[in-house]
Amino acid sequence: MREGDDRARAPVLVVDFLSKPHAANILHRSSLLPHFWLSFRHRGRQCIPIELGTAGRAKPTIEPGDSQMVFETLKVSKEGAVLFVEIAAPPMNLLGPELVRDLVSLIERAEADQAVKVLVFKSADADYFISHVDVTKIKEYRAEAAKLTGEPSIALLFRYLSASRLVTIAQIEGRVRAGGNEFVLACDMRFAAREKAIFSQFEPSFGVIPGGGGAQHLARLLGRARALEVMLSAEDYDAELAERYGWINRALPADSLGDFVSSLAHRIAGFPTAGHVVVKDRVNAIALAPVEDFRRDSDLFDEGVRNPEFQRRAQAALKRGFQTRDAEIDLAGYLGGLADD
């Protein structure tokens, strides 16, 4: 530590925690702490120190109030306290390392800006919201997720988003499957275009469990029997059926979806952040699975993708056009044919 550094004079508070969201909630609520330097330990690993000011909130590493957020795979516009985030990762919005990297950066920057209260996610691709993870780059995208949570797991990245002070809304037009579906399930609310949205959680068709929290969310939202139906059938579900099952908040006509979501986002953003934080915290205590359950599913997925059966099926699928736009328009039918190989 350099001589004259403020950290040489300030006390150090060491905090052990199960997840960064839990620590963030503690810091956000504390208004009486003096000037501390915090040293976080996460599951035995040392994380970066965060400075606390007299208001008791973490000093942001990125200056708040940025009107321009430039990313490779995201187009961001700000309207008051709402960020509208358009996913644009051609050719089909695969959840690969670039998109995960940009999501991590977006979350960090939005959380650092206390003026931002609500994030609305939508897609620049009319056919695909987020198709699924890129099965050829699993190690790479998991490494990007670790930059936020300290662990190579999109399950923990998505759960971090669920526990964030930010209110998140998914505006879904097009297909959202597997890891993409797990992302929208991690959002606080989901609204879908009745004519265009398609949902699926198809990982069991490759012999593995959903690794991003899908089983945790679907079982709580849909109930045991319907969650098993959705995952084990690997079928596509349209927005109307998803609404009936409790998968999404509402299915709305495509031509009115954007206006509805925008109006809701601005209304929520007009209310105090303290209300958002305490309500999310208490609802999550009831409805959001513990960190350990997300971690367990992530570990099981990681084990499963190294299994020879998964490798064989993934290679066969890729040879037949998996991860291409045309082949995945009717992915449910495609997977049914794959089962005969």
C-alpha cells in the first residue's frame, strides 16, 4: 500500500458472503457506515475491494450518468431512469462469450449509476430473442460470466441479475430457448408478442440439465408436472400457452407490446428505489431459489457437457445445421428427428 493512500488510514471491514447480490443489498441498505475499505471474500476467494463513502453505498468504478453505452452485441438507449437494451448478436443472437461479456459490463455500469432504475431487454432480430448458448464456446462464455460473480457460471450471473436492485423486464418477440429462456426467467417480468414469441427449454434432448437456472425457475412458476413436461419434451411453446402456464406475465399483440412495456417501465421507474429493493428482496426470499441450487445445476451441466453422449449428440446436431437460422426456425421438429439418429 502506497504511503499517503487513504486506505492506509481507513479501517478495513472484511465481509464473507455467498453471492455478490447479497453483499450489494447489505451495502445499499446501510446508511450509517463510516468511511471503510471493504475486502470481500467469496467462497474463500479474495475479490476486489470496494470503497464505501459516508452514504454507505459502494463507490462506482464507472462514472454514473453516462448517456452513451457502446457494446458489440447490445444497443442501449436511455430514457430518464429506464435503459432500453436491444440484443444484436448476429447471425441469431447466440449466447456466446461476446454477449455474456457485454451483459456483465452493462449490469456493472447500470448498477453503478443510481439514476438507472429499470432495464428493458428486447431483440434487434425479429426471429430470435436469444436462441440459446453457443455449444462450441461453453468454456469461453462461462469465463466471461466469472468476471462478475467470481465463478464460471451463467446460472450465477443470471441469479445475480434477479437479486440486483435493478428492475428488469424482458420484451420477447421471436424465439427464446434454453440459455436464452433462462435469461428471461431471470428477469423480473416477461411480456411476449402473441403472434411471434416461442419458448423452449430443450437441454434434456442432449442428455443434460439446464445449466442456467431453468429447472429452478420453471418448477416454481409452472409447478412440477408442467416443468417436467416443458423440459423433457423439448417442445416449442407459443406465447399464449406460456401465459396460461405462468411462464410469462402476459401475451400481448405484437403491435402494442412495445408501448405497453415502455409505459410500465417508466411507471415503475417513477417510484422510489427503496420500494423496488425491499419488495424484490422479500419476493426473492419466497420465490427465488438459493444460490447453492443454481450452483448445483450449473455444476451438473458442466459435468454433463463433458459426457460422451452429449458430445456425440452435439456434433451430430451441428453437422445437421444446429446453430444456424434456418435449421432452428422449427427446432422442436429438428430435435425430434435428431432423436432417431
